[in-house]
Amino acid sequence: MVVKTIQDNIFNSEAKHIAFAVNTEGFNDSGFAGQIAYTYWPELKNCGEHELGTVLSKTVGDKTFHALVCHSLYNGWGDNQSEIIKECFDSIPANGEPIATIAIGTGLVGMLSGADFRQIVCGMHDSNQQILLHCNYTLKAIINCYNEENSIKKKTLSLDLENKNKFPKQS
């Protein structure tokens, strides 16, 4: 769950864990992942293919970096972004310690490949982890976004069920 939003550089975070998005193809030399790769984790620049939902981790000094494999450069982010983000965050072995992250999907690569920050926020907020979100949003705005997105999902599900009952399959 997003427990706090922070408008400060993530590298100044009190958290010992920092999570960020990487792609399934393993080419992570741009965006925030590129910044981590060039500064702390050179092997991440071209780490090879990984399955969606995988979490790669590396400890450098007093910080552990967690690369969340949550999108594809070729196939985009998909329709289940919320579930993949939740799965990734829940897989981080943080032992109850908070995890710092950025506004995943809002950078150039994320926007070009179809990231939906509303879905991503829902995945973060549904996670069992304590997440410190470094972004320019307030916690209230994040919670409102989460509530609005869940309301939309419930309405869509309700309409889907209603339509299914109206138009039964013909044999």
C-alpha cells in the first residue's frame, strides 16, 4: 500500500529498498532504470530476457535495488498492469521495511509503451508492502486515483455481467 508520497529525490529516501520498472527484453539503458544501471548496477543495462512479474535485486552499500520486470519494449504494458505491479511489489523480500519507488510509467519510455499510471497506482496500493512513492502527487491524490479506478472497474464489471445476462449465448 502507498503509505506516503514524498516530493524529494528518491536517492535521499529513508528506505533501504528502491524499486523501479524494467522491461522483459533486458535492455535497461535509459530512463530511471538506465540511471540505476549506469550508477549502481552496470549488468542491468543488458541483462537478458526475463519473464513478466520477475523481480531482480542487487544490494549496493546500504540500499537494495529491485528491478520489477513489468513491461515489454515490443508488446507494451498490457491490460493487467495493476496485477503485474502488485505481483512484483509483493515479491520483494523487504521483511516489512518500506520500499521507495518513483511514479512508474510516467517517463518517456513508459508513456510511449502504453503505461497507465492509474492502473500502476492501483497495483502499488493493493500491494502488501509499505510503499513510499516519490512523486509530485499528494497521498490524497493517489488514494483518490485508486478509488476512482476501482469504481470504474466495478461499473465495467457490473455492465459486463448485466450484458451477459441480457444476451445469452445461442446454440
